[in-house]
Amino acid sequence: MATEIKMPQLSDTMDAGKILVWRKKEGEQVRRGDVLAEVETDKANLEIEAFQNGTLLKILVPAEQRAKVGEVIAVIGEAGEQVAKAAQNGAAMQSASPAPSVSPAAQTRPAATTVPTSAGGGISATQTSGRVKASPLARKIAAERQIDLTVLRGSGPAGRIVRKDLEQSLGTAELPVQSTAAPAKTLGTPAVSTPTPSAGGTLAPMGSMRQTIARRMQESVTQAPHFYVTTKIRMNEALKLREVLKARPEFKGISVNHLVIKAAAYALVNEPRVNRAVKDGQVFTPAGINIGIITAVEDGLLIPVIKDTNTLPLRDLVFEVNAAIERARAGRPSSQDLLGGTFSISNMGMFDVENFTAIINPGQGAVLAVSSVHLEPIVNDDGQIIAGKVMQVTLSVDHRIIDGVMGATFLKHFKEALETPSLLLL
């Protein structure tokens, strides 16, 4: 029996996606786990995988077209199986939507038939496939400025063109422009900004990721009354534990951040009321503890989520966190990386930040802001003043459902776990 493949929700904020390329063709055999298509979302380019064996009978949403979450984009079934009804539904759906507009540049641009070369080497964005690999922001800027991406070399993963490639190209060579309405852009014309004559500054368009961040952060601060609780933690013992563990192969790559994540999971187990959110005017209590790690990427922020964080042994947590962050920074998060977060952590300790507050991610009830470890004079148990390694953290909570006592209780257990780090090994 034919099975409809629908546009999945690949992140908590996604309501639609654009099919960039189909990795399988109609009539081609597919197996469970095969990549069917690459999709551009509001946060990253992600892959849609097949969840069954069969034949790709029909593609209903072609490349370069958008589909809403839940919309049927393809059909998989037995070879030769009839899918006329699904195809008619898909055709009707597409005809009801306005056809995507095509700029004069797109109409006149020739197909890329050669791979550009340069003295600097590198990977061409079209070397491995006929489609130009580029970040959503780079595509947006190129479309607005009518810049031909096919002649650029990308410095991102697998030759992916990113914003800095557009900027750097201005200082090395003239960017070819395909346009019937305007002259070609030259070296002296910024590719990513427009002068503001009155103020003498510049205006730059927001990428889709930055637009999403702006919208959701504004939503958070206007809908969720933030309440903040701060504490200081003595990190001497936790740092000693890290030094011991990092010499062991099973804890390769362990950092303070991994201890922080494990301590947060411990605190949420002991104060589960912080692991809640407001949903449809009601208190939503999730079934598990899924901690999101706020991660800086080129175009903004991604929040890869570690599912059931409290159940992972520390060594497994180190591996899962490192892998998820690596995928996010490479622009290739998995389809499950950005879903299901119930609590988030923003760690700016590597930037020598003494104190800051974080904005709650919509759909969650709290976020933890982690600052750097500093030397401070502290009084030990014997009443002596010694040099202590101290870290300050601030918990932001949605005061509609989380009160100060709940936040303080969370921080009490969080502090306990880091000051007595043997608890992290349980």
C-alpha cells in the first residue's frame, strides 16, 4: 500500500520548508534510512530520511518549491503501484498555490557546466552536484544582489557557500552578475549592505535564521514575565574531576560545559517544576528532561537537544553533546537534533563573561546562563581565606508557572552537584 511522505517538522519553530534537492528520483528504490531530500528550514538545511523500504512512486513537491509542515511531498510504495489519487491531490494543491516567481536573472542564467578553479584551491559549490551548496543567508543575499553563486568557492562544510565568502570575494575579484535591469556590481559596491545616505551607516537584510530569532525572542519577552535567580558556585572540585576524567579515552573531549549539563539534569530531577512550560494557557509537564545547548553558528543560533539527558551516564553525555554541537556548527543537524527541548543552557564561559541573563526559548519555562570561572577570595571550611575558582550562573524562569522558591531550589541542587561532583557520576 502506498504511503504518503509528509513534510516533517524538523525544528520546534518550523512551519514550512523548501525542497532544495531530491536525492532520490521517481521510480528509484529506497531503503529505510536513505536520504530522500534536502530541505531548507528557518534554521538550517536538513535531510528527510525514508522510514520504510519501497519505491519512490511520485514526487508531489518539486525542488525549489515550499511545502507546509504536514503537507504530502511524495509517495512511497510497491513498484508499479498506482498513486493517481495522491498525484491528483498533490497537483491540485500545487495549482491552488501561486507559482513561484522567477527573476530575470534566474530566467537568463545558464546552467553550470564547468567547475570554476582558482589559485587558492578549495571546493567548488557545484563540484559535487549540479546544485549550488549555500547557506540560507548566502542564498538570500545573492538573490537580492543578483550575484551568480555558481562561480564562487565555498569555505563551509563540503564547499558550502556562506556569507563571508560573498564578502571576501569583493576584495579579490569582480562578482559576475546576471541582470537585464541593472549594471553589474563592482568591487566598490558592498554585497551585503545598502548605504543609508541620511545617517551614513548601512542597512543589511536579516537572514531567515536571524528573523526567526528576532521573532521568537520578542515573543518570549512580551509573553513570558521573566524572573531571575543568581548564585555563585565553587568549581575547584569540579575542575579537579575534569582533569582526572579527560585523561581517560572514554571521556575524550570532556569540558566544564558537560559537567554543567549533567548538573542541570540532576537539578531538574530534584526540582521538576522548573522543567515545565505554558502551552495553550495551561501548564505543560513534559515526559522527559531534554536539555537544549544554545550554540552559536555563522548565521545566528541553533539549539541542539540532548534527549533524556538525566538518564545518560556522563561519558555518554560527553559523546552525544559533542556530536550534536559538531553537527550544528557544520550546518548539518539531524532531523531530531532541534526538536523536543524542555530546558536550555547558554554557556558564555569561554568568553570571559562574569555575569549575564538569557531569554527563555518559547515553548520552555526556563533557561540557565552560565558565566566563566574566575579566581576569587573565598573562606574555606577552616575559616581561612584562599583563592577559589568561582562560577556565576543565572536562572531565567517564566514567572507565570515557576516561582522564586522553585528557581532557588533548582540552583541549590545544581550547585550541590558541581561542588560535590561525585554526584555527576551516579
